[in-house]
Amino acid sequence: MSLRKGFFSRKFSKSFRELSVERSGRVRDAEDGAVGSGAVQPEGSWAGMLPELLSEIIRRVESSEGGWPLRQNVVACACVCKRWRQITKEIVGPPSLSGIITFPSCLKQPGPREFPHQCLIKRSKKTSTFFLYLALSPSFTDKGKFLLAARRSRNGAHTEYIISLDADDLSQGSNAYVGKLSSDFLGTNFAIYDSQPPHNGAKPSSSRGSRRFASKQICPQVPAGNFEVGQVAYKFNLLKSRGPRRMVCSMQFPSQGGTANGSVDNSAVKKPESSASGYTVLRNKAPRWHEHLQCWCLNFHGRVTVASVKNFQLVAIADQSQPGGKGDEETVLLQFGKVGEDTFTMDYRQPLSAFQAFAICLTSFGTKLACE
């Protein structure tokens, strides 16, 4: 009942009210089916609205609510019933085309092509927890829209970051679990695991540390487990030479047919050159030494204000396995930097998703004595 009241409290235009009165009636729900032969839905039933009328309603809500927190009205439309959810998903485009994060599934879809999604990462040293927010204003002090949370813990000689949709439920057995990050003993090599297969036929990791125990499977059609989708390595600095960290990322992006747990079509996604193994290699952009400031500098375009060894920018490198393979070393796909004691910015774009970008940024936290 609260959904009905909330929906009708919205101030639609006079033309829509006239249209809804004219075309509302007893309509059989062809998609969900009716009980009994020839049965019809009661007048005013949510699922019984004409497809044309329902599509017009959702289109108007979609066009009028372009950002958060008003974007929650689009999510409310998808929560009414199965039919509303299906039509809403058809109207709301993926982030790569619309440039807007609407549903949780958007966090595993590639970001925009022309401009990056600007996000903030808040760190809680007391609880070893990290929170990812979508920036809603240029201010670094505003929290923004919560997206993901991660908690760091020790697992034997390794460090793990459990990534979840729920800031209060950070466990692998949770329905909100989306993936994790695992490091080696030195904290220089990381593996990124996704809770859903990146492509059809993908097999979960067989290592004991990557298995999920007591997991509550969200979708019966999708196998439960941890699927390795990327690796991050920090190069050793054996000579202790002066300079920033050097990192290389090998990422596996969703196939063009979409992910196994969604209906996303990534055919329009422009990806960097990938190697024969299906992984795309990214590396940090080399900074330049500033003689006057006596420090290493990168142009973060005002999005980083505090000098830190954690700051980095990632670009795609040329594919050496293919003749003429080229990488765009000018386009920054991911940048991460410090703006406060426990506040950091994270800006990402295609082909990275919010989940992948967040996992890569988490590798920057922690001391790496062999790399500095």
C-alpha cells in the first residue's frame, strides 16, 4: 500500500492524468498470467496496465529523475512487480550509454565512455572498512550515494577485502556479497574475485581460499562461487630508488554478449586491446619529476589535493602479442587519489566497472615495503 500511495503522490502532468483515466480498465495480465480461464485483473491493478501506458509512465519518471536522490523513484517503479521491473530495465539504459548508475547490477557494468564516473572512498581505520560513494556534488565533504563497502581482514598469511552491497553485512555468505580481493603475504600481488561468472562457461576458482561457504545463492541459474576476473601486481623496488609505486593490472571484462547474471548488451562498449588470454593489461601512468616542487607529479585535474604514494592513474598499454596492437596511454581509465585524512577520490570509465575499479583502488591501501 505504501508503494501505491508513494507513486500516486507524484505530481504528474494534466495530460497524463487524462490519459490514465481514459485508458485504465480491466486488462488481463498477459505476462504474469491470470488465475483461471479468461480471468481478468481487477480495475486499477498494477500489473494489469496497458503496456503503452505503463511504458509512458516509466519514460516520464526516467526522464524527470536524472540524478540521485530523485533517482530512487525509478528504482521504486522497478519494485512494483515483475512486469514493471522488466519494462523499467528496458527503458533504463546501461551506464555505458546513459551515464547513470540506477540499479545494483550497474555496479558490474562498464562505466561511461566520454566522461568518468566521479566517486569517493571513505576509510574507517578503526574498523578497517572502506565505503564507496557516487559523488553528487564537486565537494569532497559530501558523502553522496552509497554504492559498495569493503572490510579488510587477515586470513592466515593473506589479506582479504570482502566487498558487499550492504555496509552492515560484510560476509561471503551474505546475499549482498559481490566479490572479494585477496593478497599474498607481502601485499604486492592481488587477485580479484567476482561472485558471478564473467561469461558463460566460466568456472569458479578451485583454491580453498576463494571458495564460498554457507552462501545464500541469489539466482539459481547462476552458479555460486568466486570467479577470478583480474590480477594486480606491484613491482619490487629492490634498489630502493626514488620514485612512486609501479603497478600492472590484468583485467577480464564481460563478454560482448553480456554477463551471465544480467541482460546487459556490451556490444557498444569500446574496450582496449586485449591479449590472447582474454585479459586487458593496464599500468599506472608514469609521473614526471617537478624540479621546483621537488616531487613526482601527475595531472589529476583538481580531483586530488594531497600528495601520497597511494595516488595513481591507470592507462591501457599496447598488446605485445598482436602485430600493431596499440594502447591508448593518454586516456586515463581509472584515477585514485587522496583529498583528506581518510577520504579519497575514485574516477573510472569504460571498460572498467565500479566493482572492478573499487577492487583495484583497495590494493593501494596498506604498506608495501618492497615496492617503496
